[in-house]
Amino acid sequence: MKNSTRLNYLKDILELLYEKLGEFQKELVMNSNLSAKFELNQRIKREIIPSIRKYEAEYWTLYPQEEIILSDEEAEKKLIEIEPSLISREEKSFNDYQLQSISLLQEIRDKLNENQTASPKLKFAIPLLLPIASYELEIETDGMMYQIWKKLKGILRR
């Protein structure tokens, strides 16, 4: 069988399967009987979806083998038709990208300009009753490291 004939045949089968799937899904929504819904769901999962996947896989393996032949004039006409939309799409995406990046950079600058100072603190948590309670201790370490360093230097020099 020729590829184009097989492609048309697969296309028809897929259309029928998708139609069948749509009907089953409508029936699922409309039917209130739980056992009927379950049965429909199982038929969709076990029969229809695997068949669709099988035929689609075959369709897409055959599809690239079909050659599309255009003359130079036809190709140029098609390019002229789509060129304006491509240019407008590129410009739009570039402008959107610029606006988004500018707003993100402004957000970052604002966060960096906020006057938030880091306070040097040391925090300990000692669990008293493992899942229930713990004791937390917070120590200001501002200048503490400098004092410890001075004492260490004094001890080492002796």
C-alpha cells in the first residue's frame, strides 16, 4: 500500500476513534449509573486510548516520508504571506521580553535599596520534649567575635 493511501486510511480510522472517544465521554457525563460509568472508563482506557496511540504512532512514522514538493514561485508566495506575521511576532515577543525584564530589574533594585540591616545574632534551639517543646536562646553577637579574638590573641601571646 502506498504511503499516501495508508496515511488517508489511518486518518479516517483516527477520526472514527476520536468520535467514539467523544461519544463515550459524553455518555460518562450524562450517565448517573456508577457501574456504567466505570465500564465506560475502562473501555476508554483499555480499548480506545491504546488504539488511538497505536494508529497515531504509525501515522507519524509514515508522515515524514511523504514529500511535499513546491515550485520556487509557490514557495516565495508562501514566504511573502507569512513574513509579516513572523516579523510582528518577533517584535511583539521582544517588546514583551524587554518590559518584563525591566520590571523585574526594578523590583530587584527596590529590594536592594530597602534599608534592612542584618543584625548579628546567634540562635540556639534545645529540644526539651522532642515532639512538643524546645527552648530557644538568641544571643546578640555584635562585637562578640572581636572580643573573643582579642582574648585568644592574648592567650596565645603568653
